[in-house]
Amino acid sequence: MQNEMRPPVIGVIGGMGPYAGLDFVQKIFGSTKAKKDQDHLNCVLVSLPGSVSDRTAFLLRNEGENPAAGMFESARRLHLAGASYAAVACNTAHAKRIFEPFCEAVKKELSGLVIVNMLESCAEFIKKERGGLSRIGLLATVGTHQSGVYGEYFRKEDGFTLLEPDAAGKENIHEAIYNEGFGIKSFSQPVTERARALVSGEINRLAEKGAQAVILGCTELPLAIPPGATSSIQLIDPGLIAARKLVSLAAPERLAE
């Protein structure tokens, strides 16, 4: 009975990259009705970047071990901390080759820990809350694009057309994220103007191709969009949607409008 009365704990598997995990936690806080410290939900971020191999390198070139192993170690620590619900703060990690073995290991060994699928939550949100959208643009890592994982949730049979950048556009986003001289992984706070410009440019190009909205399909891309920034097109942040999903599962009465 005592365990049943304990407040729920939300977990975040971060480190992919570290600032993206921190941003995800901030979105949990921002999605919670709170007027004082005690109104916030219990939240644990596990950021073990050295334990999780690069997702894109693994998917494209089979470099390193499957990131699922390091993700599971983070999940194990969350489980020990009492987490009931958790999400992986990385879009590329949701590719089947990574996410399926990770979820299977969690289900087998970490009883009671529910993993929220960020991409699935994003698709559910768009279908329910943005029913008029059918032409959806996607900006993501090359690994996410090549895995085709977003296409599994935004299918033509369901009325969606998923618009992706051309080869040059994908390379621009890759540089905006990974370039060691100006990319988001190297300069996360603040993001450089050059990285912001590359991201904004590809958003505009997808809008020109007829996208009604653009999914920021890498948890580091929202870092390049300043708070309050305006865009020529609706931007959809899967991380924010997943953060709200976690709050709604842990304490629905605390979910902010």
C-alpha cells in the first residue's frame, strides 16, 4: 500500500545530446501546472553520453555497439530511482534496429517502467489535434531519414505525404547538428547563427515544397529555434509532445493547458 501511495516519477533517457536531454526536462516542467516547487512532478534525467554510441553512425555504417545497450543502462538507473514512465530524448534512437531491442529488454527486465514512444506520440497528436494536416515536412538526422522510421507513423494509407529535404538539404541539417566548428552538438547554448540559418533555410524550403507543417525530428533542432521565434510554417516538436504525454500519464490533473 505504501508503494501505491508514492508520487510517480518521470524518467528521461538523455545524453543524445546532453543539452537535448536537458531541454526535454525543461519541457516537462513547462507542461506542468505549478505555483510552487512542490507542485512539480518528480523527474529524473539520466545522461550517460559516453555509454550510448552514436545512433547515426550505427545505422549508416554499423559503427560501434547498438545504442540500445547504453539506453538500457540509463533505463535501469531510472528504474532503480523509481521511475514509472520514461522517454528517450532522441529521435534517431527510435529507429527499429535500436528501439525494438531496447524496448524488449526493458519489458523483460525492468517491470513497471513504461517507455513512451516519442514518434508514436507525435503521430497521435497530429492526427487528433491537427487533423487538417496531410503534407508534413521532416527535418532530422541522416540516420533518421535513412531508417524511414517516421514513414512508419505517417503513412500514405493514413492520408499523409511526408516531405523530406533533398540530398543537399539533408547535408545542411547534418552540418547544422554535427559540424564541430559551428554545429549544435559543439555549440548548444547558445546555438550559432550559422546553424540557426541552416535550419531556418531548410524549414523554408520544405514550406516552398508544399509542407503544411514541419516536424523538428531531432531533439537538438528545437535548440536552434529561439523562444518566441516566428516561422513561415507551423513547427512541430516531438519532444514537447512526448513531455506532455509523460505528464498526462503520471498526473493528468497536472497537465498545463
